[in-house]
Amino acid sequence: MLLEGVDLATLNDDQRTIIRRERMGFIFQSFNLLPAFTAEENVALPLELGGMASAEARRRAADSLKQVSMSHRRDHIPSTMSGGEQQRVAIARSLVMRPALLLADEPTGNLDSANGRQVTALLRRLATQEEQTIVMVTHDANVAAQADRLVRLCDGLVATDGEVEESAPRVRGAPVRSCLFKGIG
């Protein structure tokens, strides 16, 4: 697999770890926020672990939280936030590094429809304008319909794989499983 022209198979473990930390973002369905940290601290953490000065990391974290409409909750810890708010903080954390590749597991699954549309539009914009590649697992046909490529799985096997077309027939029994917003990462 190539990421930004680098063949990941040729890298050693330490080099792959650096690539994962600096060039890949992960949106976990279960959030994986640190419970004692505020939203802003959770989002800033990857930057600080990478050696960025705390003040700059906090500034970028605040910008990332703004992208997902969570500025008003930046000083709150996860246990005081709803599931949808925690999901948006997790999304902000995944975006703060400006990754070339974003892997997203049901990023809109815990969101109401309005916030789901906002997050989907943000991901679409990142793929189009920032040239980020986003691989997403979703069961939401509306989210999947906005992808550049759609892979449907049925019973663990690929049922369809191709570009998304509005008029494309739906395969019976094949729920949406993954989709791709193509950047050039």
C-alpha cells in the first residue's frame, strides 16, 4: 500500500508507527476518549505526543473542535457529554493532525441527522479540497451515497465494488459496509 508515495510494506515497525501517528487519522465507533481529559485536551494530545508545543496544540485543537461545532464543550470531560458530542470530539481528534488517510468506523452512527449531515459534508470537503482520502464503514445509505466508491459486503464477502451512481441498483441483502471519499493521499 502506498501512502503519499511511500510503500508502507518497505518500512520497519518504528517507521510505520510514525506514519500512523502523523499521517493517519482514526475515528473509532467507541470514541476512545481519555475520561480525565477535557475535549480540548483529548484533541490536542496527538499533537503534543508528536512534540508540538502545548499552546500551538491547544490552538489547533480549538480549530478542530470548531469544525465539528464543539467549541462550546471544549472544557468538558467525556462523562459530561452526550454520545453524539463525544463522537464529534473523537472526529475532531482524528482531524487535528491533518492526516493524509482517515479511517472512520461509523462516524455518524451516534449523531442526530443534522450533525450527521454536517460531519459528512466536512468529510466530503476534506476529500475534495484538502485531498484527504477517507475510508469509512457505515450502514447509513445516505452517507454512503456521497462517496466516490462504494463496497458492499454480504455475509463477509464483497457483493459490489465500484463508483457510486445515483441510479445504480441496490443489491438485495447487501448492507452498505464501506465507502471511500477519494483524495490523493
